[in-house]
Amino acid sequence: MYPPRSQRNEGRKKARKPKIGKAWIITNLVLLLMIVGLFGYYYIFERDSSDSLAENAQYSQTEKNIQTGSANDDEYPTPSGSEEVNETKESTVPDTSSSPVTTPDTNASEGNSSGAKSSSEKDRQAQENSPKKDANNDDANSPAVTLHFIGDVQFSGKVEQRLEQNGFDFPYQYLGSLFHKDDLTIANLETPVTTNGVGALNKTYVYKSSPKALTAMAAAGIDAVNLANNHILDQGTSGLLDTLNYLDEKGIAHAGAGRNAKEAYAPHYFERNGIKIALLGATRVMPEANWNAGAQQPGVAGAYDSTAIVKSIREARNQADLVIVVAHWGKERATALEPHQTELSHAFIDAGADLVVGGHPHVLQGMEQYKGKWIAYSTGNFIFSKSTVPATWDTAIFQATCTRNGDCKMKLTPYRADLGQPIPLKDAETSKILQKVAALSPSNVSIGVDGTVSVQ
């Protein structure tokens, strides 16, 4: 007999339970593996995608840098300068285009920021370590600096005789506290300062000035001097070395010459009102090619071959907010520019200079604005002997008010360069000199009755 139906169903249920349990376990395991697989796939896919995006972004930025020239590149194209000879009464300048010219390795180290108005070492280091402010963020409330530039200065010969009679502070008697109220005053020191040295034999004019002159210069508020000129080695390398030592003793900063090429071409850095300023000097006129500073030879920063000075300007551009170049160039007693003056000034600005101020002609020359940057081609004499050429009596104090982003406003205050002393002028004389400088400048440059220089 067959068992009752209820018993048969009960038996089937008992036989089915193990099968259902196994199927449930297998199903759960399969689902768990699928979940783990999905998470693993998602993780691997997303990481690869992120890495790929990062690589693409890095490649795009690198390609952009190459296209825009922002990649680190030590080479910089510069226009070739005119190598014409400056044959003047005061100095015989050779054509060094075919002469061996030292092109030093100028890893321009930061100069000592000494000077009458210099900030503390702590403040200087803080400024160096702080991030540079984007020029586009500057506004009317941004800090600014007031700078004064004066022309050629020397305390030799008849100038020295007058100073011995009247005191070495005699040149500054009409200037008052002008150079103490500004942020930086810069002159062209056209003489070695030494009690020793051997005078050059191949020159018509050979200068030598007393260290007493530097004491009065520092007291008057002159902070820095350019030494790149055709007289700083009038007493040989020993005279130059003495000059450097005396300037350091008096706290007067210097640029454009040094104990070796690295020092001669190096920018000198200042900090004023939170603005870092770089000062460089270079000369395109010298009696002999061996006046160029070498790796172990004292001398000047030469600009017949502009490669080294352009490199220093580019390095200064990376370190400073405001880059100033004082240049010695042109032809003496000539108001017309030499081709190399324009070529060099434009090359300096292309390399990163914000302001270029020139000297050597002993007369005033015109001003130009190039790519929004000012060039004063010649500041004339300031404390100098008095020539029989009236044009050499006209001079001016060139004032620049500059912001952190390198925008400068220029203003001229005319003076008469008397023997060893600049003399203030009356309104008519002032107007005549301002009109003269404006006439020597490009047609878009104008100078107001108050000396303010503008471009149309």
C-alpha cells in the first residue's frame, strides 16, 4: 500500500530543503562576487582615467609653455649693436667688434643692500620670500617709490680745488633735503676715488677724487652710483678697488664695475616701501677692451657685446619688481643719438628693464617711451668741471615715481651745472631747458611747464 498523500508531501519537502539551502548560498556567493567585481572594476577604471587626465593636463601645459616661451631658457635673442668708434676729445674708444671681448658667466648674485635709506636685513629677506604680486592686481592704492637720477659727478682738478676752499658739501647747498625725502638717489660716478693709483697714459682727461667727497655725498642722501663709464679705471685697477672699498665704507651702493665680471654685471638690490628694486650699470664707451671685467679681473660691465648685461637684466627681472639700468653711451657734446643708444635701450627693455637712464654725452638728450617704459638718453653733467660749451651747463634732476608693476611717471627739474655745483634756475631758464629736451624727443613726447613728461 502506498503511504498517505500527506506523508508523501512531507517527504518531498524534507528532500527539497537541502537543495534550496545550497541554491541560496550559491546565489548569495554569485551576488557577492559580482558586487566585489563591480567595485574592483570601478576603482581600476577611475584611477586609470584620473591618471590619464593628469598626464594630458601636464602635457598640455608643457606644450603651452614651449609655445609661449615661458619654459626656462638661458638664451635670449638680442639685436646686434652698432660698433662704430666714438672718437672724442675726452676718450678714445676703440671699435671692439673685432677685438676679443670677455663675455663672463654672470650668475648675478644679489648685491649688498646697503645705503642711506636701506631697509633692515630682516625686511629684505621677508620681501624675497614673499610671493610676487601680480601686476594686474596693482591699483591706485599700490605702493610706489620716488627715485632721483643725476648726471655725471666727479671731484677732480678744478672741482677739487673749489671744494677744498668751500667744503665738500658745497655741491649740495642748493638741494636741501631733496635726496633725503625720496626713496633712492642714483648718480653716475665719473671718477675713481683713491689716494693711490697710477694715472692712465693714453687719455686726455684723467680723473682722481678724494675719499672726502664720498663722505659729503652720502650725507647729501645719494644712495647709489653707476661705475660703468670711461673714467672709473683712470687710476688703474688699484684705483677701482680703492673706489669700491671707499663706497662700501660710506654705505653707498654701486653697480656696473667690480672685482670680477660676476660682481660687475650683478644687479644691486634694494627694498623700498615693499618694492624690490634692481640696479644695473653698463658702458658702451671705454678707452681699451681690457677695461672689461673678467673672471678674475677687475673692470667694468661692458656693453659692446650686450650678451652679458642682457642676461643679468633677465635674471634681475625674475627677482625684482622694478629693474633699472644706468647706461654710459653716445657721443660727447652731441644732442643727436648714436644708433647704439636706441638699439641697446630697446634691448634692455626687451630683456625686462623698466627704466633706462643714460649718460656720457655731457649734454641733455631727449626722452623716449618704448613699450610703455621710459628712456632718458642723457642726464648731462651735475657736479663737474665747467666747459666753454654752453650746452654742457644745462642739466636736470630726473625724477621717476614708479609702482611695483614697473609703471613710472617722469618729471624733470632743470639746473645749471656750474663749476662743482648745480644751481637752481628761474622760470624762463627752466622753461627753455624743458622745451629743449622735448624738442630732442620723439614727437609724441611732451613736457609740461612743471617738468612732467607725458606721451600722447
